[in-house]
Amino acid sequence: MRRDGKTAPSDLQLKIVLHGTRPPLWRRLVLPSDTSLGTLHDAIQVAFGWHRGHLHLFTDEFGRGYGDAARLAGIDLGFGHEVGDEDATALGDALAGEGARLRYVYDFGDDWEHGITLEKTLPRPVGAERTVRCVGGRRADVPAEDIGGVRGLAEVLEFLDTPGGAGDGPYGGLVAELRAAGYDPAAFDRHGITARLAELTPDTVSGNAKPPTGDGAGRGGVRRLTAADVALCTCGQCGVGDPVEAGVDGPAEDVPVLRPVTLAPRENLVAAVRGVPLFDAALRLAVWCREGRQVTAGRVLRPALAREAVEELQLWKLAGDDSPYADAVARARALKSLRSAKGVAVLDDPWWLAMDGGMITVSGGRAWGGAATDFTGEGLLEFWAATTGDLLEEIGETGVLDGWHSELGELTAEIADGLVGLLYDAPDDAWVDVDDLRAKAREVGENLPEFDLFQALFAASFQELGEGLALLGAVEYEPGDGVDSAEENLRTLLNAMVEQELGGGSGASTAAADRSWDDQRGHRMRLTPLGRYGLRAYLTECGVHAPLLGEYAEADADALLQGLLGYSPEEMRREVEGWLAHRSATDAAVRLLDACAGDGSEAAAKRAVAQLVLADLDDPRALRVLRKAADSDVEGCRQVATATLGARLGAEARVDPARAEEAGLWLLIDGLSILAGAQERQELTRGFLENWNTAPEALEQRVDELWRVEHPATAQVLAELGEGLRGVDKRLAKRMRTAANKAHSRR
């Protein structure tokens, strides 16, 4: 991130989502970190097809506003008396770290609201051209402005997909123009957007602009929720009415380290895709259309052909037990009365899946499909993964409650996002059970006022996510015992809450909605091998590191030691075994020790892992390498080798106990330096106390020795521990501070 002229240039990868669109309409842009918010405004206008005809405003996580100050003068935007100058504000200052967010609103009448998230900071080679480019996205540009915001857009797209839609209505002319131009709302033209963005010249900002001041909400000013907000914090502990920050959501939590997984062989995954009923139906429809089938202006089969397809291809098997298509008599009656193929789920879902995947194309009033052999192998698997990613993308942006209050939808999006992580991190073949998760939540917040609402939102999110992924074969899903859907239970609960707020009911009905679940078995789901592949592809696209067991087998020692951070002992053992199998014991020891040299927290982290790996090298040739390194003058290598030998029993160690003790103390400071200055002081204290050889009893004997340790971070570690231990052991904390002073004096 650019903070001054001395740091290396960088680019920022941003994901920009037009809120309220379904499926989500978004763009992934890359801009220089030292360009302005004004350039970002220009880029958004180009990337979404806007025409710069209306006012706009950026809002940061602190509730501060940025825009064209001259044009916004005199308009009450809720930010006090000052709006920051977007042309004097560097993008890298407004988005200060990965996960940081901005809100961008265009046209204060239609309120086109965009959520901006900093996904990655990318190094830019010295001398490389400063450009603005598009590297990803979904859906076509917005077709017009002044159509009533996202609701108007949804109406336009619905009319566009309906023969004769809009007619003489307010959208009639626009719909006719779009239809004549062949506008496809699903088409995303990355290259065309990038070509238009190339015409922009990103400016350079010094980064010295002061943030706007005023009485804006945010960290410096909070607002209180009312009952009408029907909103709550996802931590499960905040009550309605607690202070919350206005403006955009706060910065995202640090992405957890995902456990390494193994994937099924590719041929097995391809076979699994063909075994998914929905995809199988789409493939059979494509083959069925190989000679061409007549379609309507809405690009669906004519009614007579739709009836034929449902029966001949047995598409009715996709229907649930409560569908009229599941029963032969009811199916015959429903098909006989069919006047349009639109809305027939057993045909509609596989039909549009085949269209989106290019299995079926429409030209000359006919639908043309390919042979079964055209849709096998890698292409089919990648299309399945993209379809799964689109589902998760949609849920992650809009939640699972179509048409509900936006804050509730956003909350279900966060819940579903957390469930995706739980699913992926669960052991192979393990079920994720909503009852278990509900029980854990109850331990935390059963008596809190918003608990019933949170439970209902959680159940609805779990059910919708499970059913959606099950349709794609990504999970095995077992519904619970409840007769009503989770969404119906949620609606009942919200109605009861409204009645209670208005004085027309009691809290008993609210509690009853939740307690009724106690006697029912809840839903559960678990990933299939295909689902693990799909979720990993989605997480990887989102910039999350999702490691594979065995991926470091042929990597160098640096990559191995960095990659093993966060692995469980069993996972580490398996990964190291694969790595050792590709090299001799001598080569392995040499490369591991070479990787232990260096300064800074990254080198310290590698040394911490290297000790664990080297401890299991019993080959005499590896021991000879350790002894040689223990006598070297290379800092880091010497201490790791000496401590490793000192931990061995018997004559094979051949190391002076005093030297081993000295190396152990050096590595103690080294390990704590990973946290020192990089985390909150409490984190350093916790890491210190959790280490096996740093319990307070042991420190009583060692604290007076630590200041003598010849490590560049000794003084810093001791000083921070002296502060962090104040509330744990005042006497020990004082001795730590004294030791820190001695270390400073020694330096």
C-alpha cells in the first residue's frame, strides 16, 4: 500500500457490486493505489455503463463522505459541513488494507448503490504502465439510467424476457430498443470494458489530503437502531437498540487459514457432474435439440414441444414429491393445460442451464444442441464449477431472502458465507448439522432479546443454502422434521415481533416460534467430493488461500515452511512426508536450514516450523548436516540446528547443554517476535503464556536471563510483555520491564 514516495508502487484489486441486483451485477477492477477516488468514480461509470449525468458520493467505513465538493455544496448528506475532495484523496488511503470497504452511490434519486471491497494489493513492477483495467465480472452493463433504480431494472429485464412485454407502458420504448439491439443481460464483455477503461488516464495523488470532518456517523458518531430497523449484529450478542456504525459495513475479519484438503481425480469429478440430475437433464435437452427445435420470441420451447420434452426426456423426475408433475395423472393434466414453457421448473431450470453453458444456442427461431460427446471432460467440470460459483456469489451478495428487508438480506448473506466456510473446513464425510450449530448459539445468547430472530434467520440461511447446493450435487442434504419451511417460520416470527412492537401481542409468540424447533430434528448437509472441488474453486476465485495436501511436494523449502503454517500435526506430517520423498535426507536438511536464515517475522515463522520438521529427521546424514550448521556463524540456522540437536537424547546429540539452552532462549524470543508489533499486545501475551516453556513458574527463573539474549527483537518483546502481563502477574510484569530496560541499555 502506498504511504509515501519511498514504498514500491502497487495496484489495488477491487470488487464492485451493484447492490440489489439478482443475479448479482459486479465488476473486478485493478487501479493504481496512488490514483484518486475521482479516477475510481470515472472507472465505475465506464465499467457499469453509466453516463456521468448525476451526482455521486463515496462513503468510507468511518462514515466520512467524499465526492465533488463543489457540486455537493449545500446538500444535506448527513456528514456535517464537509465532504472530502475525491480528487485529492488517494485510493490507497481510502482503502487502507485488504478487506476495507467503500460505498458509492450514483444518482440520489434512483440510488444506484455500489459496494466496493479491496480484495488484494498487487505489486507493480518498477516502470510498468499505470493503467485501469477490468479483470472479472458478471452480467451486462446497466441498459439505461433514470429507470427507478434496481427495482426498475428488474422490471425492464422481466419485460425484455416476455414477448410483448412493457407494451405502451413507461418502459415500452426502452424494452423495444433493447430487444431490437439484441441486448443480453447475462453477457459480460470484459475485453470491451477494459478497452474503454484504457482511455482513462489515472491521476496521481500525493496522499497528503486530510480526511473530512464533521458530525458524521461512524467510529466518531453512532446511530441507534429502532424497532423498525429489525437489524442485529451477527455476533449473536448485540441487542436491537445497541449502537451500530452507520455507512458501509466494517472491515472484514482476517480470512482464516483453511485446512488443506485432497480432491477426487478429475475423471471422477467429471463423471459426478454428469450424475447430477439437473446437469444430466440439461445435457439430454441439448442432445434432444440437436436437429433444431422451434422456440418462441422469449427463447423458450413452443408449448407443444415443451410438453414433448417433459414426457420424452422424463424431466418430471426433477420435481419434488409435492409437485403436480410428480404424479402421472396430475402431470398429464398440467401438461395439457400448458400454454407457455416459462415457469415450468422441471423444464425451465435445465433449459436455462443448457443455454447459459452453451449446450443449446438459438438462431433462426430454433434451438440447436450438440451431441452428448460435445459436453464431456474439463469443459463440463469447469462449467459446473462456474455455475456453483454463481450460486454462491448470488447468495453472498443478496442473501437468501428474495424481496425481504435489505438489512435482513445482508445478514443472511453473512450467515450463508460463514456456513460455506464451515462446510469446507469440516472433515471429509462429516455432516454439518443445524442442531449442533443452534445449540452452540444458544449457549452464547439464549436470553438476549434478538436471539429468536437470529435463530430463524440462521435456519432460513441453512435451508436455502443446502437446497441450492444439493440441486447442483455439491452437498448431500437431509431436511429436518419441520412441516413449514424455515422462511415461513421466519415470516411468522417477524409478524409476531411487529405485533408486539405495536402493542398487539406478547413475547410468548416470539419465543414459541423458536422453542417449537426443540422437538424437531433439524436440517443437515455435507460436502460431496464434487462440492469440495466447487467450493475450493469459488474460494480461490475470491482470493482465499485454499491449500491442497501434497501441493508442496516439489516446492522449495521456503515455500514449504511458509505453507505449513496453520496445518494440524497430522496434516503437517503428511505434507512433510511427501516433500521428503522427493529428496535425500542430506538435501532436505541443507535446504531447511538454509531457509532459516534471515531477519523479520517471516523468517522467524519459517524457523518455528523448521524445528518441527527437522526434529523428525533421524537419518545419520541429516544429523551431520545439523552438527555442521550448529558450528556455523549464520544467525537463525545456528540456533535451529543447536536446539534441534539439544532436544535429542544420548550421544547422537553431541552438543553442549549450555549452548542448547542459549539457542532455546534465542528461539523463544524469535517465536514471540512474530507477534510483537504485528498484533494487539494481548495477542503477544497470549502467545507467550501458551508456549510450553514460558509459563509464569518457568519465567521466574528465566526472566533475568532473557535480556542477555542476542536477538534483534529482545528489547521490543520484553517491553511489550512487560505491559501485557500487568493484568496477569504484576511482579513478573515489572521484572519484564526491568529486563527490557537492560536490553535497551545493552544495545
